[in-house]
Amino acid sequence: MIVMFQKPWMKVLGSVLLAFAVTAAFIALMSAIGLSEDSRLGHFGFHAALAASFGILFFTSRRVWPAPREGVERGLRKLLVLGFILALIGSTLESLGALGYGVDDGNTITNEALASVHNIGLVFTTPGLPVILVGLIGTFVVRILFRIRKKPVVT
């Protein structure tokens, strides 16, 4: 019997691929129905696609991903999850706020209150993305160092 996702890292890879697939599907759907990012609904859909992906990554990082080791790796996982939360909140607010822009002109504000929600979303998304990057790079470096340290020394 073949068991899918036998290795712990495969669960992480599977969830990342799922998040990418969801984003690609949203963008393909918007393109298929003729929405560009310059339109109100296209702008909404773009941010909604990102919000869905960050939601998937947040959920799977808490439920499916293997538990981090103690120490710095645990701190890096918390940082990574914080980044997912910030990006999820920000992308959700940006998608709602995108509805405050022109139907066919994404640069014209038609509803100040909704457009302000878009800008509030940037307060969350802007720090969330670098936090995710630091968490990912840090985790990768720690995992590599752990593997190097664990290998037996040949004399």
C-alpha cells in the first residue's frame, strides 16, 4: 500500500503546492472570465487569491506540518505562523478594500471608506511578507545545520 506524504517534509511541500495551486486557479479563473487586475473585481480576486493561500498555509502549518524541534526552530515556526497571520489579515482587508475602487479603473477611488480598508490591509501585509521570508530562511538554515552536525565524522 502506498501511503502519501510518508516523510514529514512532504506534508509541508504538499501544503505549499496546494496554496500555489489555489492562487493559480483563482488567477486563471479571473483571466478566463476576462477580469484584469485593473478592474475592481480583478483587484478583489487577486487579493482574495492571496488571502486563500495564506489561509491554507496558516491552517496546514498548525495541523499538518511536523512539530518543530525545541529552541530556535520553535521560535522560527512561531515567526513563520505570525507572518502567515499578518499576510492573511492584510490580504483579506486588501481584497475587501479593492471594492472601493473604480469598476474599470483600479486607480480611481469610488468609495473612500472601502479604499481605506485596502490601505489598512497594507499595514498587515507589508510586515507579514518579510516575516514569512525570515521564518522560512531561518528554518531552512537551522535544518541544514542540524543535518550537517548530525552526520558522522569520517577520519
